[in-house]
Amino acid sequence: MPELPEVETVVRTLNGLIVGKTIRDVQVRLPRIIQKPDDPPLFAAMLQGRTFERVERRGKFIRMLLDGITLVSHLRMEGRYGLYRTGEPEELHTHVVFRFEDDTELRYKDVRQFGTMHLFVRGEEFEQPPLHKLGMEPLDELVFTYRAFRDLMAKRSTRVKPLLLNQEIIVGLGNIYVDEALHRAGIHPEREADSLKPSELKRLHESIVRVLRDAVDAGGSSVKSYVNGQGEMGYFQYSLRVYGRKGEPCQACGASIVKTVVAGRGTHFCPRCQKDKSRR
DNA sequence: TAATGCACCTGTGGGC
DNA sequence: TGCCCACAGGTGCATT
């Protein structure tokens, strides 16, 4: 499940793989992936002859900048990119193929078919869905300050976990890193955001930054199917303290990690380190 | 306006 | 062994 660290790793890998390559043609096998333009042949035609200049990240979205246009790609649950030689056998669930002039090709594979691609005139992507309403970048020190974080949390009565998952507030956090950040901060996932004390908000702010930075340094977490653009796994899954560790002892206190459902999401926490002090 | 619930989709694993 | 079904979760949309 690609969250910010996994997407950042894919972006870094793609920069080394496709920058400078010119597209000969594009094959769309699963039209559903192409959201904009709502016309896969036009999508292919717009990309033909263009050269990849660089690859960037905005939240969990990948921005591929070509001459004059931007391809915005979201991996959702299990999307992945890989560079192959033209003619190499194609794996199952390959939905979009970008063939280059040097007889290599970038393949987009997605078992669950949830991923999306949008094409924009360069610069216009920030004014339209899906990028137009995205929140703060948590690894941007100038943007994600404690003060900005505190002000956003203080006026929300909703539970802290779904709030942190809301990409209009903070981008890049998904189910894994929200559980990890809340555990490191010692905060129960069902606490109302506006009930958090300044000391708790401070810890949570620091935990979000720390867990994301550590995960980026580790190349992301390979939970289930995630690999980077070169088919390599990340290794932050070995540093996860609660996610996927139901029944195991908490590394901090030894209590058994609990799994429950919060806002429809599987949620892992330590009942001793993360006491529920909500008003409910 | 904000919060909540559900659909999308397929592979996996548990239960029978 | 094989079948069935719940579950996994990011996002967008509908509903409350």
C-alpha cells in the first residue's frame, strides 16, 4: 500500500530510469486507469514523441513532467512501475505500456486496477482534481510547522485517525504510518483531535515527521506487494511497531497489540501506551 | 459544512 | 482438497 515513503522511493527510482527517454507510443490495455482525458487514444497521442524531464511527488501522487505536459499517476493499493526491454514477456495485470525510442518500455502493473492517470498541460494540474485540494506536505519543514499542525487539529472535533488520513489536511499518510505515528506519540486513534493537549500535539507532530523520514530512508515498507521501480523491496516493515503486529508484545511496554476498526479502517494500537481519553 | 459509509477491485487466507 | 466468503485499503462520491 504505497504511502508517502513508498511513493517517494518510486519517484527517486523513476528519476534514474526514465528521465531523458522519449516515448515512441503508448498502449492502454485497461481504459479505466486513464481518467483524463476521458479518451485513452487521445491520452496516447498526447504523450507520443514527448520526453520525460523529471519525476516529482505531491502527497501520494507521482508527477511525471514531460515537455509541456504533466502526467499525474496514483498507485492506489498495488500499482507499480517497472522498466523492461521491449519484447520481454509481459506480466499479468500490465495495464499501460510506455514504449521508448531506445527499445525499452515503462510498464504500469496493477493487480487491483485501482490506480489512476491524469494528463495536464504543464502547471494546470494544481488547479484541478485530483491535486487541487491537497493539504500540507509533512516533510516540508517550512509548511508543516508545529503551529500550522496545531491550528488545524484544534478546530476539529473528529477522531484523530480519520483526520490524519484526510489528504486535504496533511498529505501522504495512510493506514500504516498513521497507526505508527499515533503509537510513537502515545495517542489513542479515537481521541477527538480538539481534545489533544499541546504536549500531545507536539509529540504527534514530531512522530509524524520522524516515522515518515525513517521510512523514506529505509526505502519504504514492503507490506504485501510494494516494490520500487526496480523491483526492490523497502525494509521499513521491520521497524513497524504496531501495524500488522496484532497479539505481539508492544516494544515499549510489553502489552499485547490490539487490532480494531476505526472509521472503517483496520487499526493497530497498544492499549497501555495509547489510553483512550476521549469524551465519548 | 463536516462527518460517515460505501463502491471500486482481486488475491489471500481462514473456516467449513 | 476444494469451495465460499470476509478482508485488505486510497480515493471519490453519496448520504446523513
